[in-house]
Amino acid sequence: MVEESTCSESTQDGEEPRCDRNGQAVEDVAPDPVILETKEDPEAQKPKSGAWIWSVVYLCFYGFMVQLKPGEPFITPYLLSPEKNFTRAQVTNEINPVLSYSYMAVLVPVFLLTDYLRYKPVLVLQSLSHVSIWLLLLLGTSLLEMQLMEFFYGITMAARVAYSSYIFSLVPATVYQRVASYSRTSVLMGVFTSSVLGQLCVSVGGVSYMTLSTVSLGFVTFGLLSSFCLPWPKHSMFFNKTRMEAERKDAAQSELAKMKPCEKDDVVSWRTSVFVGMVKELKNVVKIPNLRLWSLWWVFNSAGYYLVLFYVHILWNKVLPATENKHVYNGAVEAASTLLGAMTSFAAGYVKIRWNLWSELVIGLITAAQAGLLLLMGTTNDIWVCYVAYALFKGFYQFLVPIAIFQIASSLTKELCALVFGVNTFLGTILKTIITIIVADKRGLALNVHSQFLIYFFYFALLTVIYLSCSAWIIMRHYRSERAAEGRKEAALTAELGPIATAAGEEHNGTRIKA
């Protein structure tokens, strides 16, 4: 019998022995190269804690700084002011619609290039677009230059996906939820600080819109310089994963198989390409009711939400055409609505209900409340009612966003989750663009801003009717199936107890007769 060596013994060269869980020494065996490629040790892949912590800190700092644009809530008043002297019709029907068009045009290329280029170049592009926006606002005077400004604004919006997914490529999977909250908090705090700073400059400091735009240009220039110092991720999320899988399959392929002539290389490469893989992954998503519901909410409600955000500043200027800058409170309202949105997003994480049963009802009730707020904004002549209604409208939407993210992400892989969110955002952008062409563009109906908000009210009212109707059907079907299940249980119990009751009755009768 061979004596087993223990961990208490040291090796001949003085090194510490390797041991298994039972305390027995383990010999070093050269691993098989194919197995080494196929089985990846998550501990070996985990970045050093010090490295990714500093990367997350810097990325959160960058996310905060890039949001410091104190002139952003006042872009519409700036365009309508004597400094720029554009008419309300030009801003509503010719300048603002370009934002929707450019966002739709660049969203898919940016979404695909974000992962392929490993995030950092897209963030640099976003910072360059920010600088372009404020340069055009400061130096531009023509309608075409303002439309070009909106085009760059669309690029910055499309590039937000790079920041939101960038952080996941820097950290191990065990801290995804924590670092996601850090990055989102840094962005919200940046927006809040920017809005407060802008409002203080306008109302207290008496700063002109042009000076405020100059300050914003200084901040975004600093953000551009900061983007060059962002760390490079060592791998991407989707494309790199696909290449690694292809390399592992190639490494595992036998030499005999490699020698066989392949007559359909083009067909195989086409079928295994990344884009075809994306389409194949989406086939099963529409078959899952929960994913289908929240994806449709993301498409339809986000389209209406962003239309309101794009045109609400014009509505405020129409309700109260302020002659003095210090009476324009756009920054304060944006700060308050951002803070309220952050609070409702936080509160959504503690809502515990049966979402598979009550999702449609919750969505329907919140959409109904949003429809009522839009009707109020479109008909009131009180600017403070408009402000409060807008803050509540934004808060309701932000309440459902984390719930939708959780409901979609909880049943999908990391790569497929990003793909589904990208597709949902693109479909919502297409819908928003169609509505913009019909309602706001000068080539469509070219409605004024009050009429537009009435259209948005009817849009959300229609969604409310659909959601509540689906909710009533699902709830009735649920309780009907529960009653049917209870009936089947009672029938089964009766069938089981029947022979026992019969036997007991016969025994009882026999006893009585014998007595």
C-alpha cells in the first residue's frame, strides 16, 4: 500500500505543497491545453481589486463631470431670447425634430461600435459632440447651425449606452449590482448639481445665457480631456466573447477534421456571424409574456416620455414668456425632477408584488396618471402647475424604469440583456421619430406646443386603455384558473376519500348487524 503524503510535509526544494480539500498533497500535473482554453477559472479572470476599484472611481468621477452643463436647462430660452432671436415655430417645428432624427440614425451604429471598439472611443466621441454643441450654441447664428447642434445632441444621447455598459467590462460579475448603482448615482448627482448651478447663476448671479453657455463649454472641454484618461477594458462583452468561442472550437477541432475540405465556408461564416447570432438570440424573447410586456412598455412609453422632455421647455416658454432671465426656473425644475426621479427609482427596488399577475395593472395606473398630468400641462395657464406636473410625470417614469430593467434582465444573459435593451431603445426611437414627423415637423402637421401635448395626452390615454384591458383579462383568467384548480382538488380529494368512506360505512353496518 502506497503511503499518501500530507500537507504537513514540505517539498524537496522548500516550496509549500499544493493540497486538496481533504488535506492531501496534490502533484502538479501539466493541464491539457484544450481544457485550459475551454474551462476558464473565474478567480483567474477576476481583475485585481485595487485596479478595478480605481477604474470605477475614475469612471464615476467622469460620469459626474460630463453632466456638468449648467446651461443645458436653458437651451430653449437661449434660442428664443434676443441673443439668438429664433421664433417659437422655428424651434418647435424645425430645430427640435432634428434631435429625434439624428438619434435614430446614429443609435444602431453607436450601439454596435460601442462593444466592438471597447467603449472608450465612443465616450471620446460623446465628449467631442458635447464640445461641438456648445461651440455651435455660442458661435452659430443660422437655422442650419442650430439643426447641426441638435444632430450632435443626438450623438451624445446615443453614446450614453457606452457609459452605462462600460463599467461592467472593468469589474468582476460579483459586484455588478453595486457598481451599477454607483455609476447611476454619479450621473444623477451630476445632472442635479448642474441644474442647481445653472439656476443659481441665472436667478442669483444674473448671468446671461451666453455666459452660461461659455461656462458649459469649459466643463465639457474638461470632460473631453478626462475621456482620454479613461482605462481601456481588456475585453468586450459580445464580440470578444464570440471570438473566444470560435477560437475554442477551432482549438478543439481535430487535425483530421481540419484536413477535410470545407465547401461551405461562406455559408458557415454567415450563419455564425455576430449579427446573425444577435437575430437568433431574439427569437425566444417575444415568446416570454413578461419580457414581451416590459419590452413593449419600454418602446411605447419611452417614446412618449422623451417627446415630452424634448418639448416641455417650449411649453414653459409659451405659458410664461419671461422677459427677465431670473424668472426662468428651468434649472430648478430639472433639479427637483431629477431628485424626485432618483427617489422613486430607489423606492422601486423595495416594491414586492406578484409582477406576473399585477404588472399590467401597475403599468396601466401609472400611465393613466401620466396621461392626466399631460392633460393638465396642455391646458393650464399656471406655470407652477406645469412645473409640478412635469416633475411628477418624470418621477412616475423613473419609478418604472428600474422595475423594467429588473424584469427584463432577470431572465436573460448579460449579452442578450444588452441586446434586448438596444433593440427596445431603437424601436422606441423609430416610433418617436414617426410621431415627430407627423405632429411636430413642418412637413407634417406642424402643431403648436399646446396641441402637441394634447396629442401626447391621447397617446398615453390609449396606452392606458390597452394596459388596463389586458390587466382585467389576465386577472380574471388567473382567478378563473384558481377556482378550476380548487374544483379539481376537491374532486380528487372526494375520489380518494370515497373508497375509505364506503369501507368505513360497511364496517360500521356490519358491526351494527353483529351487535
